[in-house]
Amino acid sequence: MLKKLGILGVIKHYACLIFGIALMGASVALAKIALLGTSPISSVPNVLSEVSNLTIGQWTIIFNFLLVVLEWIVLRHNFTFLNVVQLLPSMLFGALIDWFVKLFSFIKLPNYGVQIGLTLLSIVLLATGVFFEVNSRTIMMAGEGISFAFAYVLRIAFSRMKVRSDITMVIGAVIIGLLFSHQLIGVREGTVLSALLSGRIVGFIELHMPRLTHWVRDDQDNTPNQPAMADR
């Protein structure tokens, strides 16, 4: 699709990708600071950062690298250079998370209401970031890449596989927390709220902001929008 666009069009699409990743990075950082749990895709790096000396951003990069390796195992001869390229936005994502954690370090948590408020704000930022990332139609992130790989091999719908992938990551995060700290850490009500709301917010943006959606996608028609990732 990008081949049909001029150089300015390609730049715009990648700018939308980077903008989306930045919003997602800010989202994870706010969720980390709020202490009520991150989104399912970031739950494992979040818990690992609580039980080790590495940051959540560093674990995000490592985790996404492992996801790409798993894609290689799952896809075998169908694994291509495009799968490897997923590491690029993942590295940017991890670096931005740590940068935003430092940027937002001044935020105080006087009560539970502030924690919930920050968590809800992080969910809105996450959904908006996902909207720009997915609709940029450029490079798939490793979190979606692994779901696509399993969906392709098992011949099931991507949306169903994405839900299973998110659930698996949350369960993995819970197990890691219990093994290393003997308690539930990093996975709380914020994780559940993110799983329930973020996809719906993405769908809301695409449905009620059609001009923005068509602009980001460079759609040439006015066909109704389909939610890019209603299960996120």
C-alpha cells in the first residue's frame, strides 16, 4: 500500500507510527507510576522490572526480542525479514517508556482516586496510540506479530488469537510475580480495565472520527471503518 504513496505520504505514515508508539510509551509509563497494573502486553515486562534491576523499558525490549524469536519458531520457513523489522519499533517503544517514566517522576499519588485517574488516562493514551500505530499500516509491533503468527499457523481469527495472547501474558506475569515475590505484583485492576476498555476506545475513535481515520490510513473511499483492534 505504501508503494502507491509519494514520499510525503510514506513520511506521514511513519510519523503516525512513531506518534502512536510515543503515546503508547507515555501510557505504559503512567500506568507504571499509578501502581494499578499495566496493559496485558506490558504486564510481563512490568512484573519483571519489579523483581529485577532492569527497567520496564529494558524488559520491554528483551521481551519483544523473545516474541520475535518465538515467531521464528512458530512460522519457520514463513518467517521473513518483515518479522525481524518488528524489533525496530519495539526498541523505540522500550526506550520511550523509560524516558516517560523519568519525565513523569514528579507525579505524586496522594490517594486511590489519583491512581485510578492516572490509570484511566493511560488507557485513553494507549488506545489512541494503538489507533495511530495500527492505522499507519507500516510496521507491525511484536506483540501483534506473535498473535498473527499463531493465528496464521493455527488458522484461527487474529482477534481471537489476540485475546488468547493477552490472557496468556497476564497469566505469565502473575506466575512470575508469585514465583519471585510470593505475591501478586504488577497485575491489578488497571490491567483488567485496560483489557476491557482500550479496544473499545480504538473502535470509538474509528467510528466517530472517520475523517481522522481516513487521513491516517489514506483511504481513497468512504466505506465504513472497521475497528482495527477491538480486542486490545
